[in-house]
Amino acid sequence: MLSTDTSEDESILYGDIICQDFMDTYDNLTLKTIMVFRWVSECCSNARFLMKTDADVFINTANLVKFLLKLNSSESVFTGYPLTDNFAYRGFHKKMYISQPEWIFGVYPLYCSGLGYILHGKLALRIYEMMMNITIPEGKQQFFLYKINFHICKYRDLIVVHGLTSSEIVQFWQDLSSNTSVTCL
């Protein structure tokens, strides 16, 4: 870790340190990722590629450049170390732990490790724009982060409810499917 004086000197000399107002913790990796995409959008929106990597990663820049020059110019390029059949960790190590309600499946879908991934600059801009422009449905609430009690009229109009057991999901689906004649006001 750089000392404060060294960090300030580095920032003044090269202008290559990005800071935001949150603690640098594992739980804040999402905020750090958003910060990177924001910086790319605001400071180098014409970059052909973006590589997001960790501070403790060695990068062979000569090989990286050769690799990038061989990539096609498709704006959908996204590559890195693929994590396949990565099991959801249910043990006691807090950093990697994910609870059953947070991720009900035993295995994660294919994704790139955060150690270093590369994507086309235009794709990075589109992703950041999507992060900042999430469509929030107007009118009545249809997305529920927490469990709400079942009522046929309420569940008929909503889109998602989080925090249900598998048996509740099946039961509620059966109740909705079998009671189509119920009139809701």
C-alpha cells in the first residue's frame, strides 16, 4: 500500500489515481467497478479497450498489446480468465461466503474473474450508461426486494418478489394459475 504522501505525489505527478468517498473493502467492489466505468466514461471515452484489473496483478504489457492488436474491432469484445463451474461458497470464510437466499443455485454461471478482464471501450460506455439509467417502473410497485404476504390480486400484478422458499414459489404459482377467474379491483 502506498503511503499518503507517496499517493499524493503520484497523483500530482501523473494524475493517475482515482479516488471516491467510500472505504476500500471487499464488500465495496461493486462501487469500485462503477467508479472505473464512470472514470472511463468521463475521462477517456475514446479508449479502444478497457482493462479492469487488481492492484496485485502483474501485466505483461507487451503481450497485452499483441493480444489487443489481434482482437477484431467488434464492439462486443469481453474477455478474461473464465470462471466455469464455480461453486457458491457456503463455508465460514467471510470474504467468499454467499448465503442460500443471496444465490439459491449451487454453481455460478460463466463469468470473467475480477483479476483482470478486457472489454471494448464502446461496450464499457454502454455498460456505464446502463448502470446510470436503470428503468424504474412508474405507477404501482411491481418489484419487491423483500417477501410480501401472498394475496392473489397483489401477486397477479407484481413482477418479482424476493425471499420466498421453493415451496412458497410453487404454491403461489399454482394459486395464481388455478384462480384466473378471481376479479381484482
